[in-house]
Amino acid sequence: MKRVCTTAIALAAALAPALSAAPAYADPLSQTGQNQLVERVIQRALSQRGVPFVYGGGDVNGPTNSARARAATTRSSLTDITGRASLPSTPSGPRMPASATPGLPGTTLAPTEDIPDTTTVGFDASGLIQYAFAGAGIRMPRTSGEQCSVGQKVPPAQARPGDLLCYGPGGTQSVALYLGNNQMIEGTSPAVTVSPARTSNMVPYLTRVLGS
């Protein structure tokens, strides 16, 4: 099955005219206009080659730090809504960790939460797709599963540049952008990479956002 799928994608890339999609949300465009939209999406994705992989990273504007780091930063910026400053406590003896129970030997402490990396910015798979399609004026959902449910499902034999390759049940594990010539670009670890179109764990269709 994997060999058949790989052959179908390669064959479709060889036979289908390059960049032959049209926006489903707009009036019919000339062939040149259709090509330009898909080319814009592809070039926007390709411009991010080598950008680090960051889980939850990326949006319509470009690479970001992780969603977890952004949430932590938001929490740390919050202040007491009463506006009162807290007074420093005066220690009166040995400090006992808040999670430990006095008088119960062998009590284990809750693990310290890892500090999110707030310095590295990058993309995950769906973040890259959201950024790429924003170049054509299309606001894609943020998760791969949602992105793979948008647009038209097409068989691998009809693959065109600009289609989405989706992985895992319903595309919930990852998503990549098909470039043609059996190549794809994906926001994966360690960085955004162009590679041969991967068929392992791929759903049996591609998702076409641009075109019909």
C-alpha cells in the first residue's frame, strides 16, 4: 500500500500541471492568478526552511515560542486584582515544603514543573501551514486535525502542489504541504524541512484548500 501511494503521488506530480489550483472561496481566476496563489503559499513555507521546531509554535505572522511558554508568560504578568502589595513573610523556623506533610516520614514532594523555553521561536507542523496559507489571505485553523478537515479530499493520484498531506487519525498527528515532484515541506524536529513525500501513517487522501 505504501509503495502504491508513493508511486501515485510521484506520477501525479509528473502529469499534473505545476501549481494548478484555484481558490475555492473566490470567483474563478485566470490560470495565472491560480498559479500565483499556490506559489505564494509554497514560497512562504519554503522561506522558513531551517527554522527550529517548537511545539505549539507559529501563527499567521511567523515563528513564535511554544504555546506553553506564552501561557506561562501571561500568567507571570498578572498582578493581584486588589492592587495590594504582599508583605514579606518572616521565617520562624525551618521551612517545610508546601507539598510535604509534617510528621509523615517518607512523604514525596510533587515534581517541580519544568520552566518553559521562552527564548526559542519556531514552528510546529500546523503552525507552518497556518503561516503559509496566510500569505494567500486564507486563515487556517491552528491544529492539524482541523486543517485536514478543511477543503476537499482528493486521492493521492490527483495530488497537486499546495495540497496537504495529513498523518494519523483524521490528520491529528501532523500535516505537511505537498510541493510537487514527490516532495513536501513540514514543520518537524529539528527544523522545518523539505523531504520526499512521506506515506507512512498518512491518511488515504490529501486535503485541497486551494482549487477544486
